[in-house]
Amino acid sequence: MDNKYLKTVGAPSLEELQNSPSFPKHEDFLKGPIAVIECIEEIPCNPCETSCLKGAICVGKPITNLPKIDFKKCAGCGICVAACPGLAIYIKDFTYSEEEGLISFPFEYLPLPSIGDNVIMIDRLGEEICQGTVTKINNAKVNINTVVISAIYSKKYFQEVISMKRL
């Protein structure tokens, strides 16, 4: 494995992620909802690969490889989001509307927001970026206690936003 993409201190910057081989390119985002994987640790882990019904995610051997995603196969279903124990996967949809993008992300805090709540969207460092609105809360039993929140927010901040501020 070529370690030039691994971040060993702090959170990866957007630029570092965009230069990694598995981060989606702009044209990938134009096809509709897709998974974004920000896994930066070479640890023995592959629930994303085993949970993907489309076979779009590959860790392969050794099991410490960083996951790679085939955006032609990814349907943006989100099963991998709750399956990832590192909370390193989210779904983004640049095509949601003319002005807004949609993100679905793991959220393991209480209290949970409610559908329709206005929330503060944050970046990889937890910095406040913009306002968003919760559109869905997926707390299905198959998610094994990882709630997946969906929220819309201004496309102006499409790349920066990865989650919401705790309530």
C-alpha cells in the first residue's frame, strides 16, 4: 500500500481527500446519490465491503487495505453508512435540487433531531459551515444502533459539509 494518502494526525483536509484515489470526482457527484468514504486508517476492517449489495466497495486482501469504491456500481443506498464502525462513510447527492445538496451521515448522539429541524452543518474539523434542514431519520433495526440522518443544505458548501452539530 502506498501510504502517501494516509493522514496520521488530525482530520484529513478536503484537498488531501480529493487527491486520494477513492474520493469522488465532480463528475461522480453528477450521477446522483453516491457513497463517500473517508477511511484513512489501514486497520483490519471490511464491513463496508461485505455490506455493499452492489459490490461497489472493495477492501480485498490484505484486510488492512483502504477501501476503494466503483462509482459506476454505487447506487447511494446507504447500507455501508451504518455498517462502518469508524463512521467514515456518508452519502451525498449533488443532484437533489438546483440550490441544495443532500447528505446522509451516521449520527450516534442524543438527543436526535426531528424531521424539519433546522440544524448547523459542520465540516471535518467540527467547524460550523451553514444551516441545514433534517429531511429523514433512519433508525432501522438493521442499522444496529447507528442512526443515519439526512439533511439538505446549500450547494455552495457541498464539498465541505460532512455532518451536523450536536444538539
